[in-house]
Amino acid sequence: MTLRRSAMLLLPLLGACAVTHHPSPLPEAPERWRTELNAAAAVVPDWWRVFADEALSNLLEQAALHNLDLAAADQRVAQARASLQQAHGQQWPVVTAGALGSKAEGKAEYGQLSLDASYTLDLWSADRARAFGTQADLDAAIASRAFTAWRLGTSVAQLYFERRALDERLALATDGLAAAQRTFQLTQERYRSGLVSGLDLALAETAIATEQANVIAVQQARDEAHNAMALLLGRAPAELEAWVGAEPSLLELELVPVPAALPAEVLARRPDIRIQEAQLRAADADITVARAKLFPSLTLSAGGLIVHGVAGMVAEASASLVQVVFDGGERRAGVRLAEARYAELLDNYRAGVLNALVEIENALARVKWLTEREGNDRVTLQAAQRAFQLSQIRYESGLESALTLLSSQSSFLRARDRLLQARSERVQALVALYAGMVGF
């Protein structure tokens, strides 16, 4: 029976055993966000530029060049590209060549060249599915790289604004310590003059210790922010110079409106969702590969031998059809494993969509309520400042106790510190919202 006729006899069997798998329907995004804000701005790709801060843009450029997690993500993309090339190469026939030569004393030289080729037909689309799955793996690696860059940009921007707030909080804490020391000196003079009691002196001394502890706490937070930024920029902390200049006060920063984008638009841009979609495609291809193992494989082979010295050529061709008769259920278990893996990833995808929506909703809510909180903190600060000024005047006139002065001073300093923290959290929430809306 010839090779051509053998293949023709197999075609009806092959056509009756198509191996396909169709993905399950994916969840739909809601039509609107639960949290609505009055002002809205257009979504721009370079979201960090809405803050109009050159120092921030420079830090993001440095992070993109030197961050080690991003560099590792680039290498994973390179690995995925190489794997895809391997998968495409497996769809071609394998051809091998060999050469042999010999010469006996007093006799002619003999040599021969052999060529052999073999090819396993992709009857059940396993090779095509494997290549499709490898392409999906590459898509996932590219999306993962984008996700790393996206999270990196968000972290750098949030840390930058946090550090700006910490610089101002440190200056405020230092002023508070200086004010407490002046109050202590004044109280000490009045104590020596018999105008105040030892209780007032003790309270003034306690205030100095409290403000010193506050300065130390803020300094520690600044050091940790510095070290965290060094890590994001791929440097040792000792190698990172000052990265926040003398910008205007964070309280004077004109904040931009929140971006406006529909949930479906946001989900389409987010790299974390694209990763899970690519993983689903790869898992779907794995099901086809696993099912193809249930059916026979057909391998075509041909070979030839060319002999030099003694003219002649020998050639042969063959076809082999192989079907596993018994494997203890291993192949069918492999199909169930692939299907269960796909079902797991589908549930993860649905959870990822919900998590992305909740993340945006949380950012929207944080911006909304932090805006209101900041407004209340400004009113509180104005009242605390007036109370402190009045208590100073009354204390210096002998009309108020040191306890009242110290209490009003502490209230004023804490009110300004709370306002700075509220502004810092609000800006960071805006960063998360812009990055989350824009994606990458």
C-alpha cells in the first residue's frame, strides 16, 4: 500500500474526530460607577503630567530606566518570544543529514550522504493550539510588563507626594519643637518669679518631649520614604540624592479634577485584566492539546542514501499510525486537569474584573471623602490658629495659664499636621484614580 493511499484511507476517520474547545462567556462591565463626582476631566495617557510637576516626571523616567522589577519583566517577555519561536518551529518537518567517508589502502575512497525527514501531521490541531497558547503566553508576558510599569509609576508618584508632605510635616514639627522650647523658657522665667506653679513648668517640659518625639517619628518616615524610592529607582539608598526640591507647599498645589471614563473603557485599558484574558486563551489552547492526545498520531517519514565512489542512491518513504490503547486513564485525566485549570482561571478573571471595579470605586470614594475631610480640616486649622494666637496674648499678659497655652498650641500644630496628611492622602488617591482609569 502506497503512502498516498494510506493517508487517503485515514481522512474519513480524521474528519470525524475534530478537537475544539470554546471559551465561556466573559462578564460584562456595569454602565456607570457607583460613586459620582461633580467635576471630571478627560483621560490622558500620560496621567502624571496633569500634576504639572517636572520633578515627578524625571523620577518616573529614572524608574523606567533603572527599576529592576521592570528589567526582569523585559526578560520574561524575551523568554516568551523565544518560546513562541520554538512552538512555530515544532510545526515544521524535522530533517537530519549525516555523512560518512572511508578509504582503504590501495583502494578507492568511498563516501556517503544520508538525508532523513519526518513529520507528524497536526491532525487534531494540537500543534496549532500549542502555538496559539504560546502566543497567549507572550501576550500575558507583555501585559505583565505593562502591569509592572503601571504599578511602578503609581508607586513612584504616590511616594513622591508622600515625601513632599513629610518634608512639610517635618518643618512643622521642628517649628512646634522650637515653639515648645520658647514656651518652656518663658514658663521657667515666670516660675522663678513666682508667677506660675511647678505644674506649669512640668507641663511645658512635657510639651518639649512630645514635640521631640513627633520630630523623630517624621524623620523616620522620611528616611523610609527615601529608602523606598531608592528601591524603585534601582539604587542603593546611600546612592540616591535628594529627589524633592523646594516646590510650593502641597497645600497650595492646585489639584486637577478626577478623570471621567466608563467602566468598560477602564477594564479594556487595564493590564491586569489583559494578563488574565491572555491566561484564559492559553488555558483554552491547553484543553485542545490535551484532547488531541486521545486520538492517534500519524507520522510521515522519508529517507535517502547517496553513495559516492560506487554510484547509486537508495530512497524510502513510510507512514506510521500510532494509537495508545491503554494508559490507565492518564490522558483523560489530563483533559480534566486542563478543563479544571481553565475553569479556575475563568473564576480568577471574573474576580479580577470585580477587584478592578472595586479598586476604582474605592479611589473615587477616597477622593470624594478626603476632599470633604480636607475642607473640614481647613476650618479646624483656622479656628485652632486663632485660639493659639489669643492664648499667647493672654498668657503673656498673665491672664491665662500655661496649660491653656500649651493645649492651644498643640491643637494648632496637630490641626495643621492633620491637614497636611489629608492633602497628601487626597493627592495619592488622585494618583491611584488616574493610574487606575488610564491603565497602560
